Amino acid sequence: MQKALVIGYGSIGKKHYNYLKNLNVFDIINISSKHLPSSSKNLKSQKDIIKYNPEYIVIANNSSLHFDTLNFLNSNFKNIKIYIEKPLFIKFQKIKLNHNNKVLVGYNLRQHQGINFLKKFIKKKEVKYAEIKCTSYLPKWRKQNYKYTSSANKSLSGDIIFELSHEIDYANLLFQKLNPVYCNLKKISNLEIRSNDFFFGNFKSIKCKNINIHLGYYDKIPERYIKIITKNESLKLDFLTGELLFNSKKHYRRNFLFDINKSYIESHISFINNRYEHLCSFTEGEELVRIINKIYKKLI
């Protein structure tokens, strides 16, 4: 009997629960949440989780709890698959995976066809400059009042760099060994939050010596794109429209369809079937936490 468990039942935990249900792979899917009434489906204690003995687990609780949750699972189970919602941790802490346990970090934007196109395109190109931007408005993210979400609380979410770390992840995926040169992090809005809502960083890497990344959740006009300048070409991938603009000797447009819900489902299916090409491994997740920790050191 195939058994799955979702730990954490906030907005993203509910989504993962439904994704797993719709896969029709698992006979039983339980949850573990302190914020729901006790029931046969809600495993409140660690003893209950051990007794349940699931094969597939999603960690979707607050980012600040990821390390302790993974440490417990890794110490008490063997031959399980653990999907951890991004980020892996909010500070680097070493865990050695035991008993053939496997971990995936949920950077589902890696499923985007446009990112995979860019990765192949720049493989043998000389990249002169890259610009990455992801800005939106936090109160529009969820139906509940933004002031009471983990995103508004640095101690729970790890701050804006962790909340919007998809951009850091795919920048590192594309350009390799991302290293911060200059960073600016602060709160610039009037939002009632206990976290920063603005980040700008300049980075260098193996593939590109000048990468600018701008993140924010204060802007009511959302933008999400990557622009790449090579020796002979200019490219811009807009994640909100799916449009890729290519300007070399001739103008070229291409549209990439991306369904956010489908990307989560595809990530689960790939992980279940041991297909790791477009997934973020545990080692890559660790590397990303190290990069973000370097960013904070640049601010001191």
C-alpha cells in the first residue's frame, strides 16, 4: 500500500495535498498540521508519523522548520522520498542523508520550457550581461490577510530572498557558481510586515561576470523576466506572458506555455519515477542556501 504524507497545511500544503490526490498513485494521503483539528487523517505527533510509515513525504511547513523536520524524517525512516518546498533551509546546516533517503527541493520553475531553452542556448555562448527581475505585490499573493502570513515574518520565511529564491536558483542553474559582489536589502514600502520587501544584487559566475537580480513584493505592477546579452544576441524571457524575444540578425518571437499547477504535478511525477533532469537536488538546494548566506554576509 502506497502512503504519502503532507507536513504543513497552509496554502502551499493544501495545494500539494490536492496534487498528490489527483495523481492517483497513493492509496492513503495523510497530513500533519498543528493548526487543524485532530482526526485520523491529521497526524499530530512524531510518534503518529512513525507509526503511519509513509513512503513519500512533502515538507510544506514554515521555512524556519524545514531543518528540524528533515532531520527527524531522515533519522527515523529509510528508503523514503522527501519533497521539500523551497527553500531547503533558511541558514546552512549540514545533514547527511541516511538509509537511501532521497530529497527534492521544490524549485518547480525548472520545469519551464523557456529556462531549459536558455540553458541549452547559452551553453557555448559568451554571456556579457544578465538581468533578472521578479516584483509583485504581497497583499495579492493569497486570499488571507497578508499581515498574518509567514511571508510577512522574516523569522518564519527567511525574508524576501528566500521567498523569491526561484530567481536565485535558476540564475545559478543557468550561469553556474553564482557569487554576490554587491547587495542591497531593505524594506521600502508601507506594508505592515516584519521582513524586507526589496532586494538588489550584482553577481558574477562562471558563465557571466555581470548579473543583476532585482526582487520585490511592493509593486502593484508585477514583472518577472530574465534578459540575457551575449556577444551577438539579446534575449528576453517574460515569465508572465511566456514570450521569448530574440534579437540577433533577425527578430524572433516564441511563446512558452507554462502552467504553475502542472509544473508542481510534473515535479512530483518526475520524482516518483526517478527522473531528475529538471529537478533541484538536495545538493543543489544546499548550494543555494550557501549562496543566500553569502548575500547576507555582503550586507554586514
